[in-house]
Amino acid sequence: MRQGTVSAKGRLVMVPIPEGIADVEVLTAVRSFLAGHAGVPHCAAVVTWDEDGSLVARDIEPDPGVESTDSTRHALRAALGALLAELFGTKVHASWRNPGQGDTATPVDGLSTSFLREVHDFVTPTTSFVALLTDWVDPGAIVRALRHISGMRVIYGGVPCPWAADPA
């Protein structure tokens, strides 16, 4: 992955879940944030590490039931899986993919060095986290949604959004 800056309209947000904090508390806050931004295309997953070092990503939102016709949701899910695979250099087993379906090529050509450093400093192979891929949103809104949970860190970076009709 080439490190640098990205001219983007999208945002990748990572929220490491500190040890001792209940996943449900974090997921409730993230779902509340998403409900307040219902018109913004997004994909959110809780991500854990498998025994073999791969990632397991589970969509945190209910399936809308019309997956085959929702091309934006499909593109967001594919992009999130590819970003996670590239960021951590491992396979991603995602709840939205069929068994045996592999990771696709990453949709980015660079992420900022500071974003990469922070992700690798705070998301270790024992850390569960929430990953959110969305159109450009105010990261302050995400921070405010999680501020009542002590010890929370929100890591975010710009990414291109190939799912948009007119990507930057």
C-alpha cells in the first residue's frame, strides 16, 4: 500500500474496543450514530480476530432483505473487506460474503501515514473493534456519540468512495 494522502469523499473509521468495555455498549452508541445519519451510505461491522490470525467481520446492521438490488451496500461491504485485509495483511471472513469468497483488490491507492500508525498502535491482534466505512461525515459526530464511554478512541482517515455515483 502506498502511504500518503487521499483525495476522497469517504471515511474509514476504526473504534478499538478497550478491554473491560462491553461490546454491546459500543455497538449501541455506534448504532445510535448510524440512525442519526440514515441517509448517508455506510457499512459498519464489529471485527474480531480468529485463532488463525485472520479477521472476522460481522455486519452490525440488520440485512435490508434486498441485497441483490442494493449495489451501494454491496460495494461498501466489498470495499470494507478489502480495506481491512490490506490494513492488517490478513484474510477477512465477513458475514456478508459467501464461504470461499475471497478479498478483492483494495479500492484505495493510499492512506495517510498518521492514520496507519494510529491503527497499528491501537488495534492489535487481540483487540476487537468497530469498522465503519461511510461517505464523508464529521468525525466529531462519531466522537460525541461515543464520549460517554470512558477510554474510547476514534481513528479515522479519508478514503476514495467508489460506491458513490460521482466519486472524488
